[in-house]
Amino acid sequence: MAGGKKILVTGASGFIGKELCKVLVERGFLVTALVRSEKRLPCAGIDCLVQDLDRQFDVDILAGDFDAVIHLAGKAHGRGGAGDQTPETFERSNVEPTRHLAECAASGGIQRFIYLSSIGVHGDSTSGSPITEQSGERPHADYARSKLRGEIALRESLCGSSTAFCIIRPTLVYGENAPGNFGRLVALCRRGLPLPFRNVNNRRSMVSLDSLVHLIILCIERPEAENQVFVAADENPVSTGDIIRSLRTGMGKGAGLIRVPVGVFRGILSIFGRSPVYRQLFGDLEVDASKAVNLLGWKREADTLGRLQLIGKKAKAGE
């Protein structure tokens, strides 16, 4: 049991939120899920609070005497049409709700506020040295800039209060039925088409859903997490080619990788203004998350490729 701590989770019906709520309940926490509809309740055994933080804000939202708030809700990069990818929409979804929630937490004496940010606040690539918590902040896109502004709003709102913050900056989160770029990659691997990554030896850090959930719970429980920032990644980086090989091995398929000069893709994507796509597929994004390991005793995933094989196997079974 976790001492019956009362936890409010925003974004509880999302990919990360659903797994987090399930594990919190299993560990004896008293969980209230903030969702936009009761039909999207993440799991059994939790209370429900219905509210759309983008459209309204109830100043009594934290009147339930919570011990901690875990703020996962927000607008993700790439979700929705082009009209939903503007600085204004990211501000409305990722900054203002964070500010309001933090102000309520401070006035209500909540012990801890955990904010899920993004590794993107440090940029979308590395060259030689991995990203750590001490790396410079250089967000590369409107989404990442909004997450950094959310962090700033959080710190400002809690300054001088008894509420401690904890900020987590995860890299790409992978898991079964993951949305976004990872979900699209799984779907692409399932189709079995040849892919041009045979000679790509980049180094990209990812973080498993299970590991990230474990880190969030440590940030609730451990006093050492108070007013700290953590980057989150598995133990070892992997290449794009190895990700595809592992997923397809789990699916019972051959790797299907072909050799194409990397420079060809760099040139084509640059011409079409898609250089960020080139960096995602062919560039490095290496993250050193040893701070959370050393300070909190975080046990992160050590066998990323093995976990990817399992995900591929489950994806095949679900066809």
C-alpha cells in the first residue's frame, strides 16, 4: 500500500495516463482521473472528475484534499490538422492550464506537482554528447516551446509556496498501442515494405511506458524528487534500423532493410522543408538519464530491443 495518498491525474485517458492510473490503483493510491468525458475513464477503482482544461477552469478543482497532482494533459505535437499546430493552440492547451492548476495547488497546499514535459525543450538532436538535465534549453518547435513555457509557468506559480514541483522530460515513449510517431512506425513495419535504413547507425534514446510510469511514481514518493528536473530514457540508445529489425522480428518478418545513401534523403527532405523528419529518422538524439537512477533509484529498461520485439509480437497477434 502507498499510504492511501490521494492523487489527481490529468490526461488520465491518454496513452501514458491509462497505464499510470492502473499502476497507481494496484499500488494502493487513491486516484481521481480528470477526463473530458466519463466514457473515457481509464480503469476501474478510481474516481472521476470531468472537465476540459482547454475550455474552462474550475478554481475548486483541487478541493478534494489531494496529496499530489500529476499533470499529463496537453496538446501533443502532430495531433490534429495544421490549424491545431499553431503557437496559440499550444499555448492554450499546454501553458495556461498548467499555470491555473499550479496556482490552485499552491493555494490549496498540495504537497507535490509533477509535470510531464518533453525532451524537446533541449532540441531534437545531439552531436557527440548526450542530453542531461544540465544541457541547454533550445526547443526546436512550437510544441517544445510551449512545454518549456509550461515549466516556467509552473515554477513561477509555485514560487514561495509549500508545493514542490517535479518536472520530467521524457524522450519518445514506446509501448503497446502507442500513438504518434512510434505507432506509425509499428504500422509501417507491419506492412512489410522495404525501408531505407540498412546503413543507418544513429543513436536514439527512447523510454518504455513501464519505465516512465515507474519514474512518475518515484517522483510522488521520494523526497529527493522535490523541486527537481529529470530527463527520462532507457539505459541504451538504439538505431532506427535496429528498432525496425526488432519490431519485425517480433512480427515474424525479415528486417526488409535496403541500403540507400543517407545524403539522398537529407537533400530531398531539405528541399521540401522537412529537415526535422530527416533528424528524427537518421540523426542522433541520445539522452543520459542517470540522475534519476542515482538520486531516486529508478530502474529503467535495459533491453530496449527485446521490449520492441515483444511489442512487434503483440502487434502481429492483434492483426
